[in-house]
Amino acid sequence: MALQMFVTLSPWNCLLLLVALECSEASSDLNESANSTAQYAPNAWFAAASSEPDERISVFELDYDYVQIPYEVTLWILLASLAKIGFHLYRRLPGLMPESCLLILVGALVGGIIFGTDHKSPPVMDSSIYFLYLLPPIVLEGGYFMPTRPFFENIGSILWWAVLGALINALGIGLSLYFICQVKAFGLGDVNLLQNLLFGSLISAVDPVAVLAVFEEARVNEQLYMMIFGEALLNDGITVVLYNMLIAFTKMHKFEDIEPVDILAGCARFVIVGLGGVLFGVVFGFISAFITRFTQNISAIEPLIVFMFSYLSYLAAETLYLSGILAITACAVTMKKYVEENVSQTSYTTIKYFMKMLSSVSETLIFIFMGVSTVGKNHEWNWAFVCFTLAFCQIWRAISVFALFYISNQFRTFPFSIKDQCIIFYSGVRGAGSFSLAFLLPLSLFPRKKMFVTATLVVIYFTVFIQGITIGPLVRYLDVKKTNKKESINEELHIRLMDHLKAGIEDVCGHWSHYQVRDKFKKFDHRYLRKILIRKNLPKSSIVSLYKKLEMKQAIEMVETGILSSTAFSIPHQAQRIQGIKRLSPEDVESIRDILTSNMYQVRQRTLSYNKYNLKPQTSEKQAKEILIRRQNTLRESMRKGHSLPWGKPAGTKNVRYLSFPYGNPQSAGRDTKAAEFSDDDSSDPGSPSIMFSALSRIGSLQKQEAQEIIPMKSLHRGRKAFNSGYQRNTSQEEYLGGVRSVALRPKPLFHAVDEEGESGGESEGKASLVEVQSRWTADRGHGRDHNRSHSPLLQKK
Amino acid sequence: MGSRSSHAAVIPDADSIRRETGFSQASLLRLHHRFRALDRNKKGYLSRMDLQQIGALAVNPLGDRIIESFFPDGSQQVDFPGFVRVLAHFRPVEDEDTETQDPKKPEPLNSRRNKLHYAFQLYDLDRDGKISRHEMLQVLRLMVGVQVTEEQLENIADRTVQEADEDGDGAVSFVEFTKSLEKMDVEQKMSIRILK
């Protein structure tokens, strides 16, 4: 169904494009004939009105040249977007092939249309457009969405693999091709060593992230993910550096001029370019983080600052012939942690979405350029060159993967298995980067540029289509899932229980890393960097009010569906139905099995989920909300019945120490929780609403206290400063209570207890500044906040 | 706070813990580090609050029960040996363990039987050695979304108990539990790679 829709959409767009092209031809003919009007303003109306008294004033004019470039570019992007919509509508497609396939097909389609209608002068990509406008967004997005903790934990392996892998591939392919070129029979004698090396460097620019979406559901372990990600990230930078260096070499016209000194200088340059770029990026990252500290009153420019500074780092590095790509990557990585804490919620969402959008647009355009140049007359097909290129790409990648990983496995605590290495080898899919670099080869230096372009295109098509489509089945095959026999319901339940259990215990164990370095950095970060770069008095993001808001909505839903009645958590032995053994028919068993599979909670994924073309839809949040609310209610229910937890802790346990939380200096409470957070992994696990749960636990524990302790808390309530979010919390607390009221009847004193504790608990929570980082797990948080603000008039009655 | 590096000397009874749980020295050090990181107020033991601060457990359907399993017999605190003892259940089973099985020594904590026993205890809250239908129902409720009606849940609980129950007492004993999972690769399911 969706495919049909997809198919019908593109003819419409083809039609649109054709119409546009026809008009452009018509107008270009018109413009050619009416040459005298060319010197006037482009609009033909003015021309007609001013100096040509003979012509009639036309009622309807067409001036396509004026808008040609933006018009066509927009049309292309729209076409690609429609294709993507169609692609995702058909649910199984994204799991079958990477999205790059789709983009290439769209590009080829557009290219075909342009070629077919013989359209003059389509917009063409040139070197400055690519390097200045198209490349930075792609690299920025890669750097920004990279999970920092696993990256830095594996940084040794990643650097080893990415840098050396790129070098080995580039040099290997280049040298092998050079030897092939020496063979007279292939007619490639005029391609010298430098050109081959250059070609080798550009063809080794891989884009493995494009295939990540394909095998996402096979639970790839974290290290493997990071290797692929890290390689993708650094690979672009390294190949561009190599490329530029070799171009510089090529410009020294005579091959014999190159002396060993030059080669050494080249290597030194390589290192300096890389490190210098990173340094620039880090500096700019810190500057932008510092500036976002002051933007609380004008949050609309926060995304602007982020983007402009990243772009500036790129440009500044390029000015000095340092690696702009590595600069922008380093800038994004540095900036992310601090910016995320400083900027407002809506800015944060905007930044994420805008980044995805920009990179998506860039990549689409590059693929369309690629399609345009595929269907065209500028090809030179040389069997030997193309075939050997393809072969050598695979061979050298295999060599580099297995050799490098063999060595690095000696030093790793958790070595990569052969299966992992196979996956890494097979994910060497080329992408937009190689094509751009090939396309931008200067024709003067490369008389056989067309051949290079053709070979590059073949490699890209081959790897993206063949490898991209088959990597999914390969990964699933390597995963060696057990035979799909029907498990009994018992087994299903117990298996899921064990999965949850395992995930839970893994969380208890935490992440293990090289503690010393990480701790030192954390201490340094905590002591100096955060003080400088993070805002003081963060806007009280009312994490608790948000939580209450979620709860209220969920509580309402749950009440309405009849789940959350007080009998749901019945006292043991009360609800035991005494009935005979029911023999369930097979259909019942089947239906039970279906119910289980579709409704059981998913195990929390610890491995990262990155999709290059889309942002995570965050479906696990609903599940998380349900679980949290259920726990909250369980606690409250058991509180009501007098024992604190279902498993029989004595009632009325006075945990005096917990009293200190709301009374003590809220600042220190916030800082305590902040310090506590550092022991967990903080930055890169967006799914852990730890502060929310701290609020919950505090509320839960506070509820254990006797009623007479409410009075001291009331004094705290009075003494509280009135700030905006405090009002918000009040209001939503009221609404929440309204929801709770309908759920369970409570004795009145306890009501107040809930009221006060919630607020005071909320207050100490509000001061915790790290909530920004940990709490970004709802997409509708922005809505939540706006909703809260709109309720502030109601507040006055309190 | 001082230096964060743990030394073996800091861990009390390191040797006896190692013998009991089978952890390597490096793993024990890491676990001690983690223990100290979780122990917010440097009390020397962990309370429920400390474990509840682990955010990811909050959204685990079994989070509460996992936390509770660290506090056997109603105690309020767990010290480092107790902490490690629980985690030892999840140590991967290596072949050397089964080969050098000394019949006189107690079974290692990460044997299949002990792993299953740990999982069994998650169900069996009242520690009577059986999973009653009610307990099964409670676990089901925890693990299933809100769309499933109470009646469906009861059906499922019935069916689950019925499948495993062999002696007809309406509850699943540990032996029956083990039997129902004999085909499952429990060792692999309940092993965490990093806990070598």
C-alpha cells in the first residue's frame, strides 16, 4: 500500500520537475532571442515596460532563470523527502536496506530526468560549495550525536583503527592500483603514482554509519558500535587531510621533485593538521559553552550560537590549512556537554532537529549530484581499473580490519571476536564523501578524471546496494539465534524476567572503565570547567512538576481504563480465586502467547541507538512512565496499608536521616545529588531519569514519617521563596492531587503529608542542576512546560 | 575524597570473599570501587536509598525486587561482602569451574542451580519455597503493560503455574521451576560479561 503511494508520489514530482524544465527551456529560448532585454532587470515585465515600445505588455511572463537554482534545489530536496516518507511508511524497508540506497535512487532518478530532458546547466557542485557548505553539517551532526562516554573509553582502539585503517587502505589501494596501471595491456600507463595514491585515499572514505540502522535490532554490543561510529567520525577527516596533502604534492609538477624531505614534511604535516584541527575545535567549543552561560534571557539565539561557533571553528581551521573536519568534530564533542546543561529545553530540541535536518539536506544534495553525474555522458569506462578498484577495496579493507584488530585485541580487556570483525569489515560502505572528493578532482591535474569518477561511482553503487542490503541478513546469521521453536509460556515469561534482571544487575554494576583517567577528568571538570561554563541558578526546570504532570496524565488514563483501582494491588490471599484446574485450549494458549509478546515490557537497551537520518522516536518512554507510576502507586498503596513496602518492612520506620533533605541547605542537596550522579554514567545515557526517581524515593521515604512531622515541613513551605517554577510545581501538584483523589480515598492527614512532602521534596529537587542532563527523555517536555506556564493564573488562589 | 584507586589492602577480607565468590582480583577491585561510589555518605554499607539512586533501576520493571534481593532477611544494610555475593550469581560460568568441582566444597555461587535459585527468589517473596499463583500474578503485573486486563493476567498466571506444576499443589516449587527451564541456557542468560 505504501509502496503504491510512494510510486504515485514520484510521478507527480517527475511531472512537476518536467513542467519546470519545460518552462525553463521555454524561457531560456525566450531569453536567447530577446537578447537586448538581458541587460535590464531580469524581470521581463520591466523590460517590456521601459524601452521597447513595440512589445505588448504581457500579462503572463515566465522568468525561470531567476529562480532556477534555488527552485531546482528545493525541488530535489522535496523529492528526496517524499521518497523518505514513502520509504518509512513501508515498515520493513528500513530494516532491509540502508537509507543511502534510497537517496542514491532518487539522485539517479533526478539525474535521469535532467539528462532526458536535456536540461541546460543544472546546478553543479563545485569545490567551494562542497567544502564550505555541504560538508560541515554532515560532520557536525556526526560529532554532536556521538555518545561521549563510550567514545572516550574506547578511544585508544578507535584511534588505532580509524587512523591506521584509513592510512593502510589509502596507501594499499593506491599502490596496488599503481602496479596494475603499470601493466601495459590495460591502457592505464599515464596514471602515475601520485594520482593512484590520491584515488586510493578518496576511495577509502567509508561511511559505515549508514548501515547501522540495518542491523540495529541485532543487539550489537557497545564496543562494536563505537568502533563503527568512531571510524565514521574520524575517517572523513583523515581522508580529506590525505587528499589535500596529495593534491599539494601533485601540484609540484615534476614527480622527480619530490624528495624524501618532502615526504617527511608531509607526514609531519599530517600530524599537525590533525592535532591542530582538534585544538581549534576544543577552543571554540569552550568559548561557545561559555557564551551559552549568559543566554538565559534570549534563548532564541542559543541554537544560533551553537551552529555559528561550530561553523566558525571549521572555517578558522580551514584558514590555516588545518583540518576543519576534525575541528568541527572536536567542537561539537566539547560543546555538547555544557551546552546541553545551559540551554533551554526548546533550544536543545531545536538544535538536535536542526542539525539532523541540515545534515540530511546536505547528504541528499550530494547524492543528487551523484545521480546527476551518473546519468550523463561524462564517463570513461575502463574494465581493468574499475574491477581492480572494487577488488582492492574489499581486499585491503579485510587486511586492515583483521590485522589491526588482531594487534589491538592483545591490549584490550574485552577483545573483539571474529564475528565482530566480520561485521566491521562488511560495513565498509562508501558514501557521499568519496564521490565528492572524486568529483572535485581538478581536471588539469587529472586528465583521466572521468575514469576515476566512474570507478568511484561503481564502488559506491556496489557497496551501498550489495553490501548494504546483505549486511542485515549477515548480521542476523552471525548472531546465530536459536531455532525458533515455540517456547512455552513459562519459558517466555522467565526469559523476559531474566533479561530484565540482567539489565538491572548490569545497571547496579555500572560502567567499568579506566577509572583513573576518567575520574581525574571528572574532578577537573567538576572543579573548574563546570564552574566557568555552566550557568549559575539554572532555570528551575521543574523536573518534579514535569514528573507530576506525566503522572497525572497517566494516572487519569489508568483510572479510566480501570487498571489503577485500589483493588489492583490487593492484599495477599484476598483475591485468590479457588477454582478447578482449567484446561486451556491451544487457541487460548496462542492468544496468551500473543498477549505476552506484544505487551511485555521491553528490556532496557544498554547499547546505543543511532540513526543517521532520523531522531529516535523514544517509544520506551511510555513504558518507563508506566513503570514509574506503578512503583509510585505501589509505594503509596503500601504506605496506606501501614507497611512500607510490599515485602513487609515494619511500618513507621523513622529514617531520621532523610529528614535532613528538605531542611538542609537545598543547594547542598542539589550538589549532593550532582556529585552522586557522577558515579553513574551521566552524559551519554539519556534514558535514565535518575533524579525523577530520587524525587520518588524521597517522597516515598518521607511518607514513612508520622503525621506530626508534617508541621515542621509546613514552616518550610511558608518560608520558601516564590519563584516561577515553584508556582508551577504548586499548580501541577494540585492537579496531581486531583487526580490522586479520584484514585484512592485517603485519610486527611496523610493528604497533607503528600502535599507538603511533594512540594518540599520537589523544592530540593529543583535546585539540582543536573536535571537538565538526565531528564531529557520526553519529547513533549517542551509542551509540558508551556502547559505549566499557562496554568499560573490558577495559582493565585493558593 | 582522596585518591580513587583501590588497593587490595583496603578491601577487608578480600581473600575470603574471593574464595567464596570466585571473582578475580581485578573484578573485586572494580566492584569495591563501584560499592564506594554507590555509598553516598561513606557509611561503609549500602542502604536501599543508595541502590534506589541508580536511575536505570527505576525504569526497570523488576527494579524494586532486584534492590530487595540485596537485603536478605529483612536487613536494612548490605556490606561489601553481601553486595559481592549477590553479584557473584552473575559471574559467567567458565569450564574450569565445572571441572574442578570438589564435591566437598559448596557449590559456586554462579552455578546454574544458584542462578536459578536467585531468579526463583525474585518470584517467591514470602520465601516459602514455592511460587504461588498470586506471586506469579504479581510478577506478571510488573512485567506487562497497562493494556492487559486483569482477567487476561489471571489467565496467564493460571496457565504458567499449571504448566510447571507437577505435583498439583497449585504452586511452583523450586524443583518444578528448575525443570521447566531445563531447556533454557540459563548460564548465558544470567551472566554478565564484565563480571569475569
